[in-house]
Amino acid sequence: MEAWVRFSAQSQARERLLRAAQYACTLAGAALSRAGNGSGGSSGTLSRLQHLEAHLSLGRKLLRLGGSAEALGGAQRSLHLPDPVLRFCLTLSHLNRALFLACDNVLWAGKTGILPGLAMDKWSQRSFRYYLFALVVNLSRDVYEIRVLLERAEAARKRGKSPENRPQLQADGRIQRLRLHLQLQLQLLLQVLRDNPPLLLDLLRNACDLVIPLEKLGLCRSSPGIVGFCGLTSSVLSILTILHPWLKLKP
């Protein structure tokens, strides 16, 4: 298992690059189909982009072979976290990711002819279902982290450690007090996200990734352009966390 974990870690950056290229093809194809109006030249270019996208997707599946071992290792490590909410979220996320990657490996075997006659649609839907569950848990973890940081910032403000956040005027009336409270909460939220770039990047990446399984499972209809843009954005954010490890949310 340790050998597979080391292999997956070394392949992660290459997989992210292929993912960025894949969704760049999706985005370019969507833009070309809108601007081409069915002309012969644009149709040929669009066909080539689709073929390239399919090959990039297959290459990513190859690089993800054995990734389930890394995910299971992450689940095992997260069991020792002291925070019960983080322990639950991270363990469940790693387990769903392991199941997603296992289905992805089966799909790779089907597309390469190792498993002829494989029900591709069935396994694809199953794979995206596990992927969706993992992203929902990841977003829940992000919301929990934001809540904890907001509570700390609110406590610091009440103790007078952040006097600039104190309202200068007393609000009269229920609506004014509610408006002032929402304004203060929004200021605290922006401050928390500004002071915690890893949390902000993780939130944006998971939110962008969420569009992909929702579209594939038919739960939320969106255009290929939106899927390509969200996939490309999340891929670039993932590459940033690899290039600059301090931007990766821990644990």
C-alpha cells in the first residue's frame, strides 16, 4: 500500500495538469460551438477538441490507478484527529473518495478493453455519486471551519481586541439592529476568509468541483461552458496548493 501511496503522490501534479487541460478543452469547445454556427472548419476543430478531451480523461484515469490506497490511508490517519467534527468529515470524505477512485479504476479497465462489455453508464453514475458525496462532506468541513473561526473572531471583538469592528452608532429599531448585525457578520466573514487563504481556496475549489457531478448526475443542468470553467478553475486552484503547500488546508 505504501508503494501505491508514494506513486499516487508523485502523479498528483501531472494528473492536475491533465485535468486543467481537459476542462480547458471543454471550455474551448463550448466557446467554439457557440461562435462557429455549425461551419465545417469549426466542426472539425470541435471534433478534435472532443477527441483530445477524451484522451486526457483516459490519461487521468491511468494516473489515478491505486489512488484508493492513498484515500484509505488518509481515512485511517483522520481517525486520530481530536476534533470529532473534523474526524467525522475527513474520514467520510476519504472513504467516499476511495470508492470514487475504485469505480474510476473499473471505468479505465472498461475503456481500455480489459473489461469488455462493462456497463459504462452504470459505473460512471456510481463514480460521480461517490464524488458528489465526498464534495458535500468537504464543503461541510469548510463551513464548520468558517463557523469556528467566526466564533473566535466574534469573541475577540467582544473582548475589545478588534475595536475597529465595533459599531460607532447605536442602531434604533429592530430592522436597523438586524441590518447592523448582518453587516458585522459579513465583515467578520470577509476578514476570516482574507486571513485564511487555505480555507478560502478549499471552499472555492470544492464549490467549483460540485458543479461537475451535479451536471453528470442530471441533478443540476448547466452548459458545457460552465462545467469547463468550473473544472478549469478548480484545477488551477489545486495546482496552486501543490506548488505552494502552505495554501493546502490542514489537516
